Amino acid sequence: MPSPPIPYRGRFAPSPSGALHFGSLIAAVASYLDARCHQGTWLVRMEDVDEGRNQAGAADDILFTLEHYGFEWDEAVIYQTQRKQAYAQAVNHLFEKGLAYRCTCSRRELVAQARTGSFGPIYPGTCRDKHHPVSARHAIRIHTTDTPVEFTDRLMGHQQQNLQRELGDFIIRRRDGFFAYQLAVVVDDEAQQVNQVVRGHDLLDSTARQIYLQRCLGYAESQYLHLPIALNPDGEKLSKQTHAPPISKKSAAPNLYRALKFLGQQPPADLQRDSLGYIWQWSAENWDSNKIPAQSSIDEY
């Protein structure tokens, strides 16, 4: 007898470094509708692990905006700043398995010593066998291998990345003591039993690192769907760094309509003038991830 299908569990994980913008809304809409059309669970997680970038009040504003737009999450929101012990336990586990080590290399030393790849300097393994003491100021890196990490993205198809050759041993805890995003997101997805990740194409290059960490930690692997990112008039990704304007709480219906059009869902023109309830009903009944354009970015303007 075949095993029953694993219940769908997805999430939207914004960074509270500012207000939600249209690029964030695209990811929220796609992840939400993909979960709903699979009768799945949709979670919200605040990825505030990089505390220096967090903006006071932004997390509450993001949640208020999501509520105003009609999103409904199914479990309590979790915050990465409250999960440091879980990340530390994961790092200790990697040390116990001989997969992590302390690195005292500064950024300046790395730039001077390392070859440059597509993702910046490729760490040459300088500290891999040095066994630095805990008292030394250090980052923590994970051993990578020369075996490509392969996966199939639901939209972009077959992907592979040789972490050792293209990136080198990457950081899982920074020199300043903060845990790296790559580690935190993997530990959180495991804790929340997330098995479907729908997010922007700008994070596609992070996926191999996250799958590698899942394997090293003995976690279940997720499935991924990476959406095209929206570009501003200058051809830059809509983001807080490029000063993308916040989405208006007064324009929920037209903004949802824009997001559906961006995602290739072909909503009827009069939908933007309907109630939020009807827009979500239409969207859930008509959602088709196969209609999303299989490209890295789209000029939305």
C-alpha cells in the first residue's frame, strides 16, 4: 500500500528591516496560494537573525499589513532572535560530527588569499585543520565536499552547485557571534516541519547550501519553487536596499491584482475592484503554479 502524501507545510519569512514592499507581497501571495491550493498549512516567520539590520516596529507593521491584506497564518509567528539556543545546538552537533571548525580569517585576509567566484571570494580552507581555541575571535565554518548538490526546482528545473569549488567552506556563525542566515533558516524549517519553500529567485543560490546543511544535520529536505523577482525602473531588484516603497494598506485589492498578474495567473481586469474576500476566493480556485513565468526577474514597471 502506498504511503499517504505528506501534508503540505509552507511559510513566508520576511526580514523586519523595513516595511513590506511589492516584491515581498509577490512572495507572500505565491507561498500563501500554493499552500491553500494544496490544503496545506501556511506559516509566518520573522527572519530577524541579523539583528543589526532590524528596524524597530517593522515586525509588527509587517504582520499588521499582512492582516490588512487578508492573509491568515495557521500557527503562531516565530522570531529567530528567540531561537539562538536551537541554532547553537545545531552548531554543536556539526562539531560533534567533525563537520564544523573555527576560522580566524578576516575579510581582508580572505580577499587577499582567495580566488573570486560567482558568489565572491572562494574560501581556500585556511583554518580547516588549525583547531583554533574557543578564546580566539572566530567565525565557524562548515566543511564542504567536492560532490555537487543537485535538486529540482519546481519552476526553474534541475539545479546543481559544487559548494567546495564555487564557494568553499561557508560560515554558519559569524565572528560577531550572530548565527548565519543559512543555518538559521534550515534549523527553523526543520522545527516547523516546512517541506515546501516558495520564495524569490534571489535566494536560488542559497538553496544548495541549505540542502547541504539539511543533509549534514540529518533533516528532511524541502521542495523549492523560486519566483521571478520584480525589478524597479533602474533594473534593480525591488528591496529595502534599493528603496522600494512600502505597499499601501489602502490599496490592498489593486496590489493583490498586480501580484497575481506578475505571477502569470491572468486575473480578470474587474477583479481589482472586488472585495478582498472575493479576490482570495478567485485566487485560491484559479491558482496554477505552472503559469508562473520561468525566469529570474521581470520588469514590473
